Amino acid sequence: MENSKQLAQRFKDVIIDGKWIANTNYKDQISGIDWEQATQKIGSLNSIALLTFHINYYIKGVLNVFEGGALEIRDKYSFDLPPITSAKSWNALRDDLFNNTETFFNHLKTMPDKKLEAPFVEEKYGSYRRNIEGMIEHSYYHLGQIVLIKKMLSEKNGGTS
């Protein structure tokens, strides 16, 4: 399970508590902003709230497979964020991301290494390892966007980051 533990920690690093790769993580970036900042758009860029939803959507979908369910997520729905109109709805989204991350982490760290090489749902999706590594890379990609959007929002609103 050594490989599983390493992948689990890499996954948790990008969302909850890591600093090694990007010197930040989702929790650092999104915990300090309010719902109005999270939903504010800069040109045609996605909002921070939408990117948070997007990553959480995939985490929840893969987590469902880890828990014995079907792969029910579809790319076309991955940006279908319900309206965020209050601190309560923004906090609920953030909490859902962090809770799903912890659950995903706990499943992954105990996954037998042999399962990492097994097909993920169907052969066409590759192995569990490929999907988990893809989840980590996808999360870093959007984390970079969140960092840049946050800086742009700060500059737009008269602050500096």
C-alpha cells in the first residue's frame, strides 16, 4: 500500500494542506474569500466558485466509485454550479470539497497497490492509478487558475496580492 499512501498524500496536498508543489493549496486559496469574491467574474474566465464546484464534482464522482457505486459523472455537467447567493451556500460548497477530499484520501491511502493497476470501471478509462494521477494533475491545473483569478480580483478591487 506504499504507492496508495503516496498518491493519497499527493491528492490531499493539492486540496487541503500541501505546499511543496505550488506553495499553496485549495484550502489556503479559497478559505479566505467571501461568496461575492468567489462568484465574481473576470472577463470570460470561470469564477473561483465554479472552479471549486468543478473539482469537487470530479472528486465526488470518483469517490462514488471507490465506495462501490457507478461512475455517474459526465463532463458536460461538471460546470453546472447551482447559484451561490449567500455565504451559507459558498461555505457549504467549500465544506463539501474539504469533506469529500478527506473521504477520498482515507479510501485511497488504504487501497491495495494491486488495485491501482486494475481497470477503473471499464478498460477504456485506464487504471485506478491513471485516474487518480489525472485527478491530482487536474486539481493543480485549476488551482493555478484560482490563484491567478484571486490576484486579478484583488488588483481589480484595489488591493495587491
